Amino acid sequence: MSKPFLSVENLTQIYPDGQGGDLTVFEDATFGVEKGEFVVILGHSGCGKSTIMNILAGLAEPSSGVVKMDGFEVSGPSLDRGVVFQNYSLLPWLSTLKNVTFGVAARHPEWSRQQVIDHSKNYLAMVGLEGDVIHRKPSQLSGGMRQRVSIARAFANHPKLLLLDEPFGALDALTRGTIQDELLKIWGGTEQTVFMITHDIDEAILLADRILLMSNGPFARVAESVEITIPRPRNRTDIVEHANYYAIRNHLVHFLGQRSKEISGKAKGSATNRPETVRIDRTGPAADGPGDAPRRLRAVIT
Amino acid sequence: MAKLSLNQRAALLSVILLVVTILIWEAAIPAQQAVGELTEYERLTGGGAPRAGVPAPSQVIVKAWEELSNPFYDAGPNDKGIGIQIGYSLYRVLTGYLLAALVAIPLGFLIGMSQVAFKALNPFIQVLRPISPLAWMPLALFIIQDSEASAIFVIFICSIWPMLINTAFGVAGVRQDWVNVARTHELGHLRTAFTVILPAAAPTIVTGMRISIGIAWLVIVAAEMLVGGTGIGYYVWNEWNNLDLTSVVFSILMIGIVGMLLDCAFGVVQRAVAYVE
Ligand SMILES: Nc1ncnc2c1ncn2[C@@H]1O[C@H](COP(=O)(O)OP(=O)(O)O)[C@@H](O)[C@H]1O
Ligand SMILES: [Mg+2]
């Protein structure tokens, strides 16, 4: 089997627990992400999702294990890995436009001032920010607009891997929906590989090619890799009609509601540390028999 | 009558307060001078000597008019225009202050970035900071052997602490998120310092600079009273020796006005670097 574009191998993170002991947040996390894939990681708060993302970004070092991208080991942050932080992380003293040109100028030092500005304006327009707003400071924008700027900044740099840490967590449901659609639209036009964290199941199904499910910490594991067998382009109102939608959704709800607890807290010992691949498809000719449980319809273990 | 805005009402009240204060002051003066004329001291100093009494505001205004209509005259070491004296003071303050900024801001950056540097330098800062700047004067005079440079040194030493401490706190307090933005954009140390940390810490740094310039202006008056020769501090002291209280009151007002202008200048800078998170 050839190595995937991004390969995470035996990642373990141990923090001091504050009482002189150790806290193993997650252990032996191993998974891969293919080029152009949209992977969402879903898990309860505290299981170590942000920690994994910071390691992928190169902002933090794991206690052990390696991350390889394109065959090279990740060490330290790089322009090849763009990050959209949960709290947007815009620089408040710069205007909206300058927050984007800041990144573009770092990526393309050889470009002229005008090139940088034009490129940045294009990407701001893609997330619906045009005209006077782009000269406003982040403090004069709504939360949704700020997150749009942050997304534009990340996409404008064409990173090989785009990392998003609960990008819509702080937004109201309506705004979140709009920006999810915008994200899908921009992503659809690129070959961008995306790795995103969320705790919103519907958001995960709408956006992902594949969802990684994490069990609860400590000793969290990346337990399952669930394929989203709903064709693209997707649209929030249509996907709920799809035969696979509720099957997948129920599987995820069941995992987060019950199994994530059951399989947590267990130290190493599983035969394999790779996540179990789960493929749920009710549309195929080999349709499920009448006696099938509603949850795990077809689990193909690879 | 149309309603006055908040600012208009405040300005009106200020003017009323000023007029009332001046009137009370003016009215209080003749009585005091009448008493003054009877004192033993007055008679002993002789009738020809200038009278030492608190001047009336009208006298101060006349004095101010005289001085300000020809601020830069120079008639020998003991008789220079107020403009020249203030110029000397500003020159000393700004020289000492700029030297202090050149040391304090880079050093503050270092301390703010490095916990080791902070812990290592903190004891020195804590001991040196509470020392009255004038306490350095004898040592400075002995070592530097030059009163001009000693005055500048005293300004240097008093302006350094607020700038140093504020820069260190400002830099240490820069949000990790913003530093991470710089890191994910592969900015080098120098570019991170100038494009992220400096603007992020600028409001705190400028606040320190504003405190420093205020202290420097307070200290220069005292320092010039000690070293003598030129400057607004020396001018005050010299006019006191001449028993010319009108000039003393006038120069006190000038000290206040120049100090306010310096503070306003930094207020403008502060507003320019401020940002809302
Ligand atoms: N720097 C740190 N020192 C000690 N413990 C930490 C540190 N960062 C995170 N943790 C712990 O690691 C666990 C996982 O945190 P995090 O990755 O933020 O979780 P998630 O993003 O999934 O909510 C939490 O229990 C948190 O308390
Ligand atoms: Mg998190």
C-alpha cells in the first residue's frame, strides 16, 4: 500500500497532569489523509483534537510519533500548512484587506504590491467580502465576517494542507450554515486537502469525505474512519433526503453518545492502532436485509 | 436657548472656574501686600530692592505678555528669554529620553521574550527603579565631570524604568495566537518582532513612553535647579533669588503648559497605535 499524502504515525501526547503525574491525552494515533480529501475529526471536548491539529500545523511537538506530509517529516510550522484558528486570530491592528495581504506577501515575496492586493481581494470576494468592508478593522466586523477573513487568508495561500480548528464553533447556526456553504464552494474549485475539527455532526456529514471518530480521553484513540457515502455536490437541504444520511448520522450519534465512552480510558493493547474503516451504504444493489439493525448497516473492516 | 453639548458645557464651566479663580486671587493680593509692607524683613532689605510678594494675576499676565512677545532674547548668562530656557530644558529632556528609549525598548523586548532574561534582570530593576533620579546627581557629577551631561544622565535614568517595564510586559503579553499566525506564515524572528509583536505591544509600550516623558519633565526642573546655568528649572530658581515672584509664577505656568503639550503629543501617538481586540 502506498503512503498517503499525509500520514500520522503512532502519535502520542503526554502532558503533566498538574499533580506530579502524567496525563496521556491520546496514544498511538495513526491515520492517513489523501491528497484532495476533506477529512473531519469528530470527538468530545478534551479528547485531544486541538492537540493533534497543532502537531499537524507544526506549532507543537508530540511526545512521540511522527507526521509526514508528501514523504517529509513535519517539523515546525510552514506555509504549506495553513491554519484557521477557532478564534479567527486576525491581527486587530490591521484592516481586513491587510490581514489577507499579510499572508499573501509572506507566501509570495516576489510579487508586486498590486499583485498581492489583487490576489487578496479576489479571495475576500470569494467569501463575500467586497467594497468598503475590506478596509475595516476586524473589531468592526461581525463574528461571521471575521471567520470569513480568516478562511480567505488561509485559502489565498494555497497551502498543501488546510487545517481548521472548530472554525464555526463560535457562530450562530444561520451564519454557520452560510459560511459552510461558502467553504464548500471554494473547496469545490480546488484540489485543496482539508483537515477540520468539529463537534457538530451535521456539519461533519455535510463537509467531509471521511470522518475520523475519536474516543474520549485520556488514552483517546482515533477509533473509526467513517466514509460519507453521499455524492457531491452536497447541499444541506438535499442531503437529508439521501438514503445514507440518517444511517450515517445515527452511527455517529451512537458513537459519540455511547461507544466513545465505552472504549475510552483503555491503555494500549488493541491489535491494531489504525482506525476501523466504516462504510455505510444503503443505495447499492446489495441492499440490506429487513433484519438489519438501523445503526451499523455495513461495516467493512479493512 | 439651544441645548449645549457636553463639551460646550464643560468648556463653559472651565472658563467660569478660571475667571472666578483669577478674580479671587486678584482680590486677595492688595490685603496681603499691605501686611507685607509692615514686616521687619521688608524694611531690612531696603526700599530700593524689588518687593517679594505673591503677584496679582494681572501682573503675571503683563509679565507673560512681555516674555512671550520676545521669547528668544539673550542678554548674558543671567538674562535669557523664556523660549531659550525652555529650549535648553527640552533639549536635555529629549536627549536623555531618547537615549533611554534606545536602551529600554530593545532591552524590554529581550526581557519580554525570555523568561530567563526576565528573572535574571528583575532583581536589578527592582532595586534601581525606586531610587530618586536626583540621588544619582552627585555620582554623575563626579564621574561625568560635566553638569550638562549629568543632567542628561539623570533624565536618562528616570525615563528608562517605565519604558523598560512596559515594553517587557507588553511583549510578554502578546497573544500566542498572533505569534502562531506569524509562525504559520514562516516569518523570521526579526519580521515577527516588527510586524506582529511590536504592533501588538505598541499600546503598552507607548503608555510607558508617556509616563516616562512626564517623569522626565518633572525631574528636569529639579535637576536644573541643582546644576544651574540654563534651563527652565534654573530660571525659576534664579528668579526666586532675584525675589521676582511674578517671573516665578509665570515660569511655573510655562512648565505646566510645556508638560501638557508633551503629554498631548504622546496622547496622539497612543491613539495612533491603539487597536480594539
Ligand atoms: N499545554 C497543556 N498542558 C497540559 N495539558 C494540556 C495542554 N494542552 C492541552 N492539555 C490537555 O489535553 C487535553 C486535550 O486538549 P485539546 O487538544 O485542547 O482537546 P480538544 O481540542 O479535543 O477539546 C485536555 O484534557 C487538556 O486539558
Ligand atoms: Mg479544541
